[in-house]
Amino acid sequence: MNTPNVTSFSTLDQQGQSTRFTVSTDIIDYMASARTFGREDLADPQQQGRFQRRVIAIPDRRSTVLTPMVLTIGNRNQLSLVRQDSSGWKRFDLNRAFGNSQVHALGAAWTDDDRITISVAVSDPVQPSLSRVFVAYDLSSQHTDWDNIPWIDCGTRAMMRLAAIRVLDDGNHWTIVLAGNQGANEAVYLLRPGQKFNQAFVFNPAVTLQEIFDFEVGVHPVFGGGLHVLGTSGGKRVLSFRPFPTYDKTGQIVSTPPVVVLPCPAGATVLESTVTRDGASDLYIAGQGTQFISADEQDQAAKAKVEAIVPVELAPNVEDLVIGDNADGTIAVWTLLQNGDLNIVKRSTNGWSAPLRLRTDVQEIAPIQGDDYATTSLLIVYTNSRASYLWQDAGTGVWQETPILVVDAGELTRIPCYGTSLRVLDAVGTPQPNRKVTVSASVLCSVVMNNETVFLSPNVSIETETDANGAVSIFDAVRSLTPAIYRFSVESIDKAIEVNPAASVHQRFKTMTADDLRSATFTTPEGTFSLLSESFRTGANRTQVDAISAALNQVAKLTDSTTTVAPGVRLVEPNAAYSSELRSDTVPQGYQWGIIATAKGLKAALQSDVDRLVKSKSAGEFFTNLGDTIADFFEGVGDLIYKGAVFVIQKAGEAYEFICQLGDKIKRFAIKTLEEVGSFFKWLWEQVKIKAEWVWEHLKLLFDWNDILYVRDAMVEATDEALRYFQASISTLKTHVDKGFDVALNQLEDWRTESGVPPKKLAPIAPGASILDDLQSITAPIQTLIDRATGNSVVAWINERIKDIGSQIISIESPNPITEATEAAESFIKGLFSDTADNLFACWQQIEADLSALFNHQIPTGKDLNFQLIRNVLIAVGAEALSGLLQTLRDLLMRSLELMKDIIGVLRDTLFLKVRFPFIEKLVNLVLPGVKVDTSFRLIDALMLLFAIPGTLSYKVFFREAPLKKGEKLILPFNTPMTVQSGVADIKRYAWIGTLVGAFAKSAISLYQSASAASEEEPAFPPEVALGLASAFGGIGLAAEIMGRRDVSSLPAALRTAVEALQWSMIAISGWIAMKGASAAILAKVKGARDVGTVKKANAGLETVLYPSHFLLQTVAYSIVIDDARRSSNHDVRERQLPDSFIWVAGLFDQGGSTLFASAELAKAQVKLALLAAGTTSKLLAFLTSIGGVAAEISV
């Protein structure tokens, strides 16, 4: 896909006002500052004793949904903890507490009330051959600070190096079992709270075994805590339980109970016991098949009943056995076979499930118990060292898997994601920030929502707020073609909004033909490839593609809904069934279709095949190792399909039925939700040798990264040229400024003369005559294009990156810009406190009082304003004060222009300093592997890349072509031709590119500034990073204004001179603001906290004057060019009215938003947030108007 999938609709809120929504659903590449959990996180299995696990999972109870928090011994024998929080999976370095000594043994246990005990053996720093033991008792997943675990140093023991540790809660006490290389076949040591290692009780098994296979702690119903030992004696496998000694109240040993001999299943090699509950624990055994001895049966000793739960033919050669058991008796038993197969069998209140071979090529697992939301979940490590988080939804039985990516600022990972963005707008299209929205999902899923990792399910909802763009954005790693359906409940909207993230995918599947599939390609950073191999495109397997396309067409019909307001979007009652529940009214009665799979491939089932299967009965016993549900079936079917299979889906009354024939066995499944057949899609692709990852790549929203880099490079060079041009023009700027202010003063006087007596009250504008009304009517025909450009998931992702951009920049290289800039900054700042500045404030205070009275002490919005009203405002305010303001501002600018030279040099130098910005560095390397790109990673390179991504995408939305092509020449508005890596454009095309990229840049900057202003905390950036950002934002904004000057060549000579002077006067004000901001940032860091408040207040105070003054000059310039256009007989000149009007309106909202931001800095706390909110809305309107201006100009 090359066009963002964005739809929109409107509904009424509880007050009867129209609210508009846009919904974006695309598969995009989500770039995360993270790395894959892999080899470096796991020790070499050969280095660890065979009794020691490399990973141990503990239930994390911090959130509503239980997740595994995993202790892991890394490849350098360092202990780490990996757990999920709001920022994703995070790795905690626990080894710091041990002086970075190597860890060689680890044990942990937990209880249902969240008590956790961990024990670690490390190489003693003085005598590395000895083990030093550390224990942390009674930790909590919810309350412990895992960066500062209260470890107890239990010391060493003479001649003792440990190879394995077990931890037991016997219901009363913790016991740490410390074992050497021979496991339980030599002395082990029992360590209890309060003891040192050299005080631990020596515990010898009563029977000497020839070989130990495994040992595990457990609790006997009579004798209490002890050790289960599995090994050989006399050539036979034996299983016994050795109770621990009993202790008196002082901790002294009273007695040691006798050994309990238990029946040993044939071929047993591994053991596992459950969490201690009701004073006992169950025992599970595996090796050849899987068996179970309940806690009660263990009291029967050798006569205990051994229950076989998985036969040997389904679980031969078990290498590892791990369980996740719940307090209610439900349990998941996981076995890992020597061939890498991962099997599971579950016990519920209805008994044991059928076994399921769930995954292959697995080397390590770490599961936890289930809960109300997930039947079971675990960390799974594959033989290629790729790690994932796998869980089963408790409601539907659907299996879901997502890669474990550990947060790492120095790395970057590309994740194909369903990007879903819901924006809340008013009727005009203004984003509505801070609207409360509650989000849930049709099945349990782990997603990134508004930059935080959360769980959603039908019973787990998260309340959030729309961001500054009015959006709630969700990113979910693609793992199937039937992802969770989201439900959004928006404040003051009665009905909920339901969104299918795969809606655009399902729409494509409905009409996809076999020829579409044969010609399909997918693109990765390595190149573009055919989705199908040659044999399926043109060779012997060509006809199988017909069966695939027909199956996709048929299954996609099940996703239809009769109540959609847009494809994949429904308005529903808050408690209605999710749309993933298959609806009987979407297909006709008699709906049937089928597909046949054999070793030779796929073909469509004939009607006779379908009829035969429909009339058949299910087998009493179904297929082995394929679980109980349809979701289980397609997860585990694998190569069994080559026995010959027929699948039929039919509508049976008001329900749907999936009938499977595998070999000579048949089973019927009732299917209720779309998610249940998601694994069928995946299986379908695999039959034509297509990896699921290739399908995601084929279906995702594509954009050419070379195109983006061309735009980025062009904008970087243009910014550089603009700043150099401005610096070189300062000596001639005085003439322009003097002339520009004269024009403005004369125009104001002419307006007053024309109007006669200035009005004391402003007449309200007529209904439908406001700026926003005009915008709405002009943009209505092109609203779809604007929505695609501004409401897509890529924009949401960029906004996330901008919010924390300061923390992503590690450093700015020398020379230190603060040292270079301090003297120049001090000279410049002195101008802020001159008599001229005092006069400026005095004039503005009078004007401010007049404005407040004219608008009844309310902040006007776009609905209250139009050009004529603003013209009347300028007439109505005190003439003396307004003239005094302009004359004083001209004097201040004229006096300080020369001082700008030094500061603008510093500002430009800072922009082009090299930075350590891992996110951007890795991004370029990731999307263009093997391609040498000379980015040099300067600060401006990094920032402009982020702005160029949505800018380039928007250009393609509007023009359906790349903005720039390699090898052209770009002619800048400074009459300076230059060659760029990209290509070139004529002036108009360049103006559009610059406008789009500049709009996204200014929007991102304003969102960043708003978030920073709202925060009460000082940013934790190095001073040079803070200065760099202040300089970058000021410099980019100034350069954008210089590049965006209106072409005045079509104006009559007198008007041309006037408008040119006004434009340069506005640039002088913007330059002054940028220089002032950079100087304030420098002095705030250099002079210390004592001067920060003074500088900030002076800075904000001046901005409340400068931004309105800038807009006043822009209004005068606009009135000149618009009057000329209206009088002109030249069609091209008359056509300029539309873009000129958009530019003026964008300026109104841009300068107005900046004024409100500055006012917020001066306001009291209770008013500050309201001003920031109003300023953010104004800035967003400026952004939308700029985008709309390009779209409108194209339409003209």
C-alpha cells in the first residue's frame, strides 16, 4: 500500500454538537529504541550445570494481567531481570550488587500472596573457586525496587562451589537448597533465614544413587518440605522424597523423617513441583511421556497412583518440564523435547485437555501461571536465540505471540505493526486534545498506546486522553491477519467506536485475484522480492494460487458487518458484542466453501467434497497432539497436513461451523470469532511457501526511504543557506525594517481614516462568516486528502518520537556551543532590559487592556474571528499605544540587528554540530543496509529526518509521486542554485515541499514546547543538548520563514517594495525571537538557577509583544496583496487569493499559539494549563491550515 488508509465520520455528542472522527488503520514499520532479547541474555548451556536453569520466570502482579518477569543468567554470567512496564520490556542489571562477579547458580520461588525469594551463587572475588551466596527474602513484584534489591551476603563455605540452587516455601519458612556439581548425589546444604552459608545444615540423601537425572524441592502432605530426587540405583530408575529435618522454635534440628520411596515412571528424566498450597505440592515427572503424582497420593509412598497425562508417543525424549499452576487447580504443563518441539497440556475444571505441539525449534522456556485473562503465558527462546512472549487468551483460546524487545537507547528495531489512530475533531476539523477515552479489545493483547505499553482485553480497559493532535494511537506487532478489535469509548459520546486494525487488509482480500497474488511483491531494506516463488507464479504449482485467492475471498466475507460507518469502523452500544464475533447476517443461508490440501498442494474443494464432509460425523477421538480448539489445530498441525486434509466452512443456521478432515478422521468446530480462524490464514500462506513475515511486508504502508532522505538533505541544505543568507543580509536589513514599519503605520492610519470614529464595541461576526467557517467550506472537497496527510499512523509515531527527543540525544560533540556563545548572549540579553524594552511593555499593556475590553475579557477562538473583525480590532485599540508599540519595536530591532550576527552564527553552528543520536543513526542503517549515506548525524540531520518522513508521505498523498528525484537541481528562493543528492524542483514544487515539511516541523516543535512547559520538572538533558534543541527549533523556524517568503514579482512596483519590506520586518522579528531564545537558554544554564526565573519571565514577556506584532505586520501585508488580487484582471494573480488567505490564517493561529504559550509562562498555575491548551489548539489549527493550503492550491 502506498496511500494511508484513513476514513472519517461524524456523530453528535451528548450536547447535540457534531464531533468528527478520523480513523487510520495501516500496517507500518514501527521503529523502537530496543534490541531483541537474545544470545547476550542467555548463558551458554554448556557452561551451566545440567541442574541449573538459565531462565526462571516469576509472576509479575503489578498490572491487572499477570506477565512473566524473568531472571536470566547472561552469556557473561551476569544476572539480569527482564520485565514489562509502561515503556516496554526493560532489563535490570542485578549483577551490580555483586561487584560484577560471575553468577553460576540461581534459584527463585514465589507464593500466591506475592512473596518472592531469590538466591544467587557468584564466584568469590578473593577465591574465585568458591561460591559466595546471596539471598533476598520476601521481595514483591509490586512493591520492591528491583534496581536496589536488599541482598543478604551469606558468605562462602570452605571447599564449596555450587552448581544449582532450589528455593522452597513450605508454608511457614523459606529454605534455600544449595547443591554441588553432583546435584543431590553429594551433600547439599539447607540455608534458612538468619544463617550464613558456613552455618547451613549439611543434608545427605539416604540412598546413594549411581546417577542423578534431576532433583526438585516440594512439600509432602505429612513430612513437609523436602527434596524429590530422580536417578538410578542398581541399574533401575528410582524416585524418592527426602524430607528436610524438623526444627524447634529456636531453629535447632529435632529429627529427620525417613525417606519416602515413590513409584518411578519408565524413562523418567525430569521433575517439577507446584507452588505450595494447603501445606503440600504436586509432583510432575517426564522423560518418556508426562506423568503426575498428586500431593495426597504422595502419602501412599510406593503405592501412590501415577496418572499419565501425555502418552510416550506424543512426548518422547523430554528434555525439560516446567509448569504454571493456579490456586484454583488449573494448570499448564509444558514439555520441551530433545528435538526442540514444545508441547503443552492443560488441566481445567473439566479435566485434562488434549496435548498440543505448539512450537518447534525451541531451546528454553520460562512460563508462569495463568489468570482470568490468559490461560497461560511464558517467555520462549528459539534455537536461533530469538525470544518471544507467548500467551493464550482465556476467553477465545487464541494463541498470541510477540517478540521480546528490551528497551535500549543505543539500538533500534523495526517491528511491522498494526498502526491504529483515532482522532477526535470538532465539526471544523480542529483536533480535540485531552479528551478522555477508554479503550478495550476483543481479545487479550499487549500494545503500545500513546507511547505506553498496556494490556487490553474485553475485561481490561485503559483510560487515556487524546494527545495534542486529538489522537489515541495504538501500535500492535503483527502476528496474525485477524488482530484484536479495539473499542474506544469517548467522553461525551454515547456510543462506542469499534475499529478493526486489519480492515484495509480484509478489504483487499475480498477482491484479491490469483493474478494479483502471482504478481505481488514485498519490499524490505534489502530490496524488492516476489511474494511467490517461480513455481507458484508460472510453474507447476501455478493453479494452487487460484485456491488460495478463492479461500482469501471467502474468509474475508466473514469480516463484514452490516452496521459500519466506514470500512472496519462501527458505532456500537458500549456493552454490545465485539464485531469480531461472526455475524450471521453478513452472508446468505447456505454459505459453504472448502479447500483440499495434500502432499501435492492445494485445490478448491468440489461441491461433492463439501457435501460429503457436511453430512459426516465427528470422530470420537480426534487427531493427536493438536489440542482441543480450532485455534490449537492450526497452531499444531504442521506436516500432518500432508496426510491429506479437507476443510469446509459453512453457515449452519445462525452459527458457523468449521469441519476438518485429516486422514480418515473428522471433527467439527463451532467458530464464534474471527480471531479463532486467524491461524488458518497463516497456515494458508505457508502452503504456498510464503512466510508470514513476507505477507506483512507485502501488506504494509510503503514509503521509499531514499525519497525521504532526498527531502531531508534538501531541507538541511536549504536551512543552512537560509541562515547564511539572513546573517549576510543583516547589514541591509535596517532599510527593510524601517520601510516595513512605516508601511504598517501608514496602513493603520488609513484604516482609521476610512472607518471614522473607532468603535468602542465589536459587532459579532455573522453566522457562518468566521475564519473556521471559511476554512471548512474551502477544505470540504479535499478533506479526505487532508485526513490522510494528518491523521495517519506515521504522524502518530513521529509525535511519539518528538515528545522525548531530548532524552534520545546522548551528547553534542565539541566545540562546546555554550562556551562559544556566552559572551554574545550576554551582549544580546542586555538589550532586553533597556529603556526601549520598558517602553515596549508599557505600550503593550495599554493595548492588552483595550483588547481585553473589546473581547469581554475572553480569549477569542477561530469561530469568533475573520479578517474584517481583526481589521476593526486594529482600528479600535488606542491609536497612540499601537503606534507607540510599532515605533518602539522598530527602535529596539534597529538597535539590536548588529548584535544578531554573532548569535545567529552560534545558532547555525549549533545546528550543524555532530551529535550522538543512536535512534537516527540506527534508523538510517536499518532502512538502507549496505548503502553509504553521508548523514554525518548532525543535530539538524536528525531533526529534519523526523520532519521529512510525514512531509514526504503527505506530498505523495497529494501528488502521487516522489517530491524530489536524484540528480536534479534545486533552486532556492535566495537565487542560489545548488546541486543536492535529491533532485530538483521548480519554485512552486519546492514551496509545497517546504510548506509540508515546515508544517510538520513547526507542529512537532510546538507539541514539544507545550509538553515541556506543562511539565513541572526540569529536563534531565545535558546543557549542550538543551541549547542545541533551543537553537535547532529557533533556527529551523526562522529558516522556514525565510524560505517561505511570498513571491512579489507579480505586484506593481510600489506594492512590491512595501510587501517585501513588511516580509523582511517580520523575518527580523522572528530572527530576534530566535536569537533571544537561544541567548536565554545559554544564560539560564551558564548563570545558574538564580537568574533562570528572571530570564524566563523577560523572555516570555517580550514574546507576548513580539508575536502579535509579527501578525500585525502580516495582516497589513495580506491586505495589500489581497486587494491587488481582487482588482487584477490577470487570472493567475486572482487565483493567488486562496493560497494567500491560507498563509494569513496559518499565521494568525501560529502567532496566536505562540503568544498563548508565552502568556502561560507568566500566568499563575491555575491559568497556565488553560493557556497551554488554547495555545496547543491554535498551533494545531496553524498546522492543519498550512497542510490544507497546499491541498487547496493543488485543487485549484
